[in-house]
Amino acid sequence: MAINWFIIAAVVIGIILLVYILIRQNKKDRKKIEKELNYVPKSEEAEINKKES
């Protein structure tokens, strides 16, 4: 039985494409989560930074 290089190449290209898409999506999600976690409303920020005399 001969090795079908066309099928092997298609599978390898598909795997590489899937990994690329997953890495790109992960970077987008990480930026979104970091932005959400670092968000502090102005009113809360003023209370946190308020100095007592």
C-alpha cells in the first residue's frame, strides 16, 4: 500500500492552521480579560485613593 502524501500534507496543514487560529484567539481573549480585570470605575478609584487627614 502506497503512502498517500496528499492526505498527509492536507492533515498537517490543517493541524498547523488550527493551532494558529487557537493561538490568535487566545491572545484576543487574554487582552479582553486583562482589560476587564483592570477596569475600576472612577467613583471607586477616587475612594481608594482618598487620603484621610
